[in-house]
Amino acid sequence: MLRFDPFRDLDSLTAAMLGSSSGSDRVPAFMPMDLYKVDDHYVLSADLPGVDPGSIDVDVDRGTLTLTAHRTAPGSDGVQWISSERFAGTYRRQIALGDGVDTDAISASYDNGVLSVTIPLAERAKPRKIEITRAGEHHSIEPHAT
């Protein structure tokens, strides 16, 4: 029984039109990543297997976080490729940051092929208690837990 795959033909047509070649001179499709919030900071984890840590750049400019990395292709002299599915080249991903993050305190580490970027919340964006005063009384309002 044959399974219908509407994307198989589209992939073949796209590869033919764009001149996809064998070997590892293709450009990376994307940089898979997760982004989540823990307490008072965000954590971004991006998969970059086989990337030299010295080729990774993490930059912040005008509210945009840019991740760039380069994976070098293996030497191809005298190599007859049977299959080549691992991308080589430059990976790049940009994420717009909101006003509530502390861009001066962003930190990054690279371990076992995973780039981890910690993005702390700015003090002004953290929940805080507001004192309410009224003719000799003091009441406080706690922030709602979400």
C-alpha cells in the first residue's frame, strides 16, 4: 500500500528548481530552539551540534537578540558522498526582546551541542508590592500569581 505524501513531490520540485546539490555545501535550514520562563528570567536553548564554540556569537542590538554560529563542512577532497544530510554553513536566528528584559545581564553558555542563553527580567518588570495609603491606614496589595 502506498502512502500519499503531498510534500514529497513539492520537496523534489523545490530541490530541482533551486539546484540542491550533493555534499555539504547546502545552507542550514534553521536553528531549532526552545524558549521558556523560569522565575525571574527566560531561558533560550538552541541546538547547534558540531558547531565550534569559537564560531558562536550572541549579540543584542536595539531590542533584538541575534544568535549566529558556523559549522564547517568536512573536507571533500577525494570523498565520494553516499549521503549528506548534515548542514554546514552559517546559522542565524533573531528574536525580538520586549522592554521588560535586562539586556546588560544576558549570559550564554555552550555545552554538548546546546547553546543556552539566560535572559533576566529587568527590575521594573518584576512583580512588586504596592503600598496604598489612605488617611492614616496602610494596606498592601500582593501581585497575583500566574
